[in-house]
Amino acid sequence: MKPTSNPQNPFVPEVRERLESPAPVTPDIYEETAKTILSHNTSPDLPFRWSVNPYRGCFHACAYCYARPTHEYWGFGSGTDFESKLVVKINAPVKLQEALHQRSWQGELIVFSGNTDPYQPLEATYQLTRSCLQVCAEFHNPVGLISKSALIMRDIDVLQELNKTAWVRVFLSIPFASDDIARKVEPQAPSITKRFETLEQLSKAGISTAVSIAPVIPGLNEHDIPQILSRAHDAGAQHATYILLRLNDNVEQVFVERMTHHFPDRIQKILARLKEVRQGQVGERTFFKRHVGKGSTWDVIAQLFETASRKHGFSNSPDTPIPSTFRRPGPTQLSLFKNPPS
């Protein structure tokens, strides 16, 4: 159990000073009845407009997670609170079904999740992601999934149904080649070995799969890119992508604190390389610049990815359009979440 550690929440004016050593972190689960479940993303550099997040916070505890500051909106901290004070939207499937029944909904791609991992350990009990995927299958609505978790293999049956009647692609987030390094940066996420096994099982099941090297952390994992792409190819992945680390808001404090602890001999190199490719900054908010870098160091990283991608047959050409498969169930089809009429 690590000690509680959170940066100062900018939305909470009070400053708290500890009189003694911080208490150990203990998980707390909060159940929430959400008013809506579809999140509208307006960023032009994201390839989707709509996402579903059944959970707030993420047990995986990745030091670099860009979603940490969103936890501060609810009065929590972006440090250990983010991975221990977890919110469960218990009515997510019902709200999704209601949203897809609206005449304004035209069947656009829905991504699980735009914020935190939809298959973090809570999903094993609550099964909200599975139920939401079943709703999408009921409506033949295209789906994209981003996860680090092997738990997704539990839902191969639903993914195969989506693959048959709509469209689905699973992105496995694998930013490291070493289990040991990953455990220090992503302490409570499944191992890299387990993620590649998951990628292989999904690919063998006929699901379109991709590897996401996200984030690329200059000075720590850029040299892993060729090995990750090679192993992803061997596991059957058809697509590959990568994104540069960005340390906006309090993510910087959490990341630096944890990387200093685990990599005291590398932290200054990591920060110097990141500032080099971020033109003197460690974060970036500008659209179309947030996910990529500038300069000679970034050019080398980009070339490393492009060369390894071509070698292993990953296409850099634009993807084919997602098919329009959406349809609302007829009046005789029973809802997944309502009792049938007597």
C-alpha cells in the first residue's frame, strides 16, 4: 500500500498540511446514477466524436495518465485519489440505450473509453462495459475500444457479434516492451506479456486489432518501438499508432514524483528530452500539436516508428470509412434491461 499523495486540487481553495506521515491508500468505490453517458468530444485531432466512460478514475495507476486532472472536478485529487477513489456509473447501459433510441442519434462510432480504462478490475464485478457493448450490438452501432486489460477476452462473444453486424476495433495500449519497466510506470495494469497474449487471442477470434504505443516517453521507451511493433505483428495486430507523452496540469507533478522514485538516474534525461520535443514545455494543449513533437529528436522517433511499421506490414494509408450499420430495434424486440410484457 503506497501512502496517499495528491497535488493541490485547483478547484478546492483549502490547503491541507499533514501533521504526521500520510495514511496508506485504501480503495473506495462510489456508485453514481449518471444523467447522461455519451460524452461529446470536440477535439479535431481525435478520430471520434462520442465516447462512453462507465467509470471515473482508474485502478491501473499509470503515472502518465492524461485523465488525472478530470478527477479534480469532483473534489478528488489527481494523484493516489485517481486510482483509489473510483466512481461507478451503475446505470450506464440504460442511459446508453436511451441515447441510442433518440431520433437525433445517427449511429456514429462510440469509443470505450475516452477517459479511463473500460476494463479496469471493477468491470469484472459490475460488467457495465459488457452491458453497454450489448446495447451497441442490439443497435448495430460501430464501436472502438482502448484498453490495457486481459479482461476484454471475457467479452469476445459480444465483440464477434459487433464484428458481424456492425464494426469494431480493439486498441491494446502497449507502450513498453519490458514487464519490469511497465510495472514501475503502470503499477496496477496487466503485464506487457499478458497484453500481447490478449492481442493474439482477439486477433485469432477475428476481431480487428491495433497496438497503441501511448505514450512515447522520450528517454525511456522510444527504443522499444521496433520490438513492440514486431511482437504486435506476430500477435496478429493489423494496425498501429503512437502518441507523445504530454504532462498537462497536475499530471506533471504526479509523473515526476513517481519517475524520480523509480528512475532516479533517468528522470532528468526524460524531462530534458520531453522539453526538447515539446519546444521547451512538458505539456501541450494546442489542437493538432498535442500528440506529436517537433525537432530532430522527434523526427528520429517518428522515423523509427514509420520504418518498423513498414517492415511489419502496418499500413500508413487512411483507413477505410466505418460502415453505416446502425438501426433501431423493432417494436417487437425486447429491451435488454426491461422486463418483457406479460
